[in-house]
Amino acid sequence: MLTELGSSIPYEVIKDPIYGYIRLYEHEGRIVNTPSFQRLRRIKQLYSGQFVYPGATHTRFSHSLGVMHLSGLFISQILEPYSTDIPKDTFLHYFFLMRLWGLTHDLGHGPFSHIFDQAVLEKQGINHEYMSSKIVQEDDGIADIIGTTLGRFSITPKTLSEYLGKSTREEWTSAGNIGNTNHSEMALYYVLKGFYSVDIIDYLLRDNYNTGAGYGSFDWQRLILHSHLHKNEIALDKKARDALDALLLSRVFSFNTIYYHRWSRAVDHLTRDFLEKADKKIDFRNYTQDAEKYSILDEESIFHMKEIKRIPEREMLLKRQIPFREIDEVKWGLPVEIPLTADDIERKMSQRLGSKVPFGAYFVDTPNLPLNPMLGERQVCILDKSESPPVESYVSIRDTSWGEMADFAWNVRLYLNLNHKASETEIKSAFDAVVKGGKRDSFY
């Protein structure tokens, strides 16, 4: 089907540092050239990561192109075996829809990405996925491109918006079957949201490449090539389970080394403070309620808004003057959810310290990682295709070739504001008393 597609739908070829040459179909290129998508050039994939790794200046723009490319490979792989049961138009519907889902999945990210979610969007009761869903319907340029070029494939702005807005598998319960197969559209959820989703694959590969961290070596092609439609989910061939284990290891070490780097988290804390103060001055609802206004909100424009130029954290971020340093840390592997939040620990510490230590002299960070990359599910479907017919089994994602993983890697870090070094001993003493009496059982 893809061979026929190549001769009928215009496309151009672009060079990606991760995958080499990838296709960009005509309608995708037009979407890429809209202001809403070009904005992603000005939103870094790892805003705080660049403070640690000089090469980490890549953006949501390149990540989105990578996820689009992988989405096309994944959907083709799982649909091709059913060429007699899936009409060509139906195949093209899913092929282009899944590529668009990948291309636009991060359109809704605000400046500083996930920190913007935490500091701004969550307080409005929304998230970046909601904003992505909103933009593809309300951005006149994107909606017009989809409406005028993809109608023949039964794809509308509303269709794409609904896919983008489905955050959990439960929201796919009304999905129909794919073509004339007995497999449900619910299985498509796993392409972008599953245990080894295209989103996870791309950010691990791309972020390790740009940081140089070195943990992006796993066989992603084997994962895709050995994936199969299976009723209402995607199953992995038994022979590729080691490749999944390698991805899980890559993810653990990448979070520990890149995303949860102690310096990056200090920058994240400062960025959150900046955004919360900025929100009080300009009210980001003025931007989130208007797709056109949202398209001008990025990591360059926000620093030049006159209303927020006097916020101290703005100057600190621009000059890399981060006043916090990590002074203590505890790491555990936990079989259950985390026992204490950062707010819990800070509250208990404050009760011990009383008025001796001023507000802002320290903060506690708990960058905790669920070691299962898929929300809501704990078992991966494995197919043994050496048997006839293939035999299915459901295996806990925690049961790896090197042993059983914990559910959570619980990190607890204590940061000191360097303007309060005189209180360091008292602050550390209170931290030790609250966090398991200072016990140091490392998970890593």
C-alpha cells in the first residue's frame, strides 16, 4: 500500500539526525509552515537540560517530526498484514491520521513545556493535550488544511482533535473495528501512549543524542517490526521482549541522568516560580482561551513581555544565576506509590524549624519516576509466534530479564538557597529527621 501511496500523494524528503531521510507529505508540510507549528521551534525539548548539557538545544519542532515519522512506520507495520481486510481508503485514513496525531501531539505545549503544565495549565483544569486538541480545531490555518485536503480520507479537524484529546485508554471504549478485521481501533492508543510508544522512543533517542548522555541505545526497529494488532491492543512478539527491556533501562537511566538531573530540577523550580508570578501579572487565560494568541507564546516572547520584566526569576534564568544547590538526597525503589510528597516533607520540616529559618531558604524536590511507562496498565501482551496458532500471555511490565523492577524510583532531594548558607546545618538536620531518619538505601 505504501508503494502505491508514494506515487499518488506528493511529498518532500527532509533529513533528520536520528532517522535519516523521512517523508513529509504535502498537507503535513503546509501544517508545519503554520505559525502554531513554527512556534515549536521556539520551545525547547529540554529547557532546563540546556543548562547542564550544552547540546540540548533541540526543540519540540524536531521531536514532533520524529514522532510523526515513527507513527507512520508503526501503523504501516501493524496494518499491512491485513491488506485483504482493510480497503485502501481505510488504510490511508489510519496512516495519515496517525501521522497527524504524532505531528500535532505537542502543539499545545506552552513555554518551558511540562513546567508550564504544572505552573499554569493544571490550575486552569487543562493540560497541553487539551491545548493540542483545541488548536487543531480553532487554528484557522490548520483546520482549513485538514478540511480541504484530507476530507477524502475521512479526516476532519474534529477527528484529529478527538484523537489528541483522548488521554486514557478508557476513552476509547466506543471505538469500532479496523476495516473488516476483528481488531478494535482501541489498539491505536498504544502507538502513541503504550509501553513503548512512538513518543517514548523518539524522546529517548533524540534527547540522548543531543545531550550526549549515552543511554539511547536500544533496538527500536525490532520493537516496531515485531508488534502486532491483537484484538483491542498491540501485542509484542516474544522474541522482541529483550528490546522492550532495553528501552525500559534506557528510560530509567535517562530520567536519572537527563530529566531528573539535580541542576535541571533546580532550574525547573526557578522556572515554576517565574511562571507563577508571571501568571498573576498577565493571566495566561488570555492566551489559553485564544488559539491565535497562544501561537505567539513561546520561550522567546515571554521574556520580552513588558509586564513581567521586573520579575527577579526572569533575570536569573536569562543570566543562568541559579541560587539553589542540592545538599542532600535519598533514593529508594518502592513497590507502592510514594509515601510522602514534597509538600508533606516541607510542611514537616517547617514544623521542626519553626521561625528560625525563613521561607525560601530551602525546597524539597521529589522527582519520582513510575518505572512502568504506561499509565493505567501493568501487563504487556506477549505473543509466542513459534506456536501455531500463536499463544498469548500477559506478563507484568515489571518482570524483566534482569529481575523484577520496583514500581517507583522515589528520589527525595533537598536544595539550599545559597543566600541562607548559615542555616544549612539546621535544614539538613530537619530533613534527615523527616525523611526516614536519614536512611540511605539506593535504588540505582
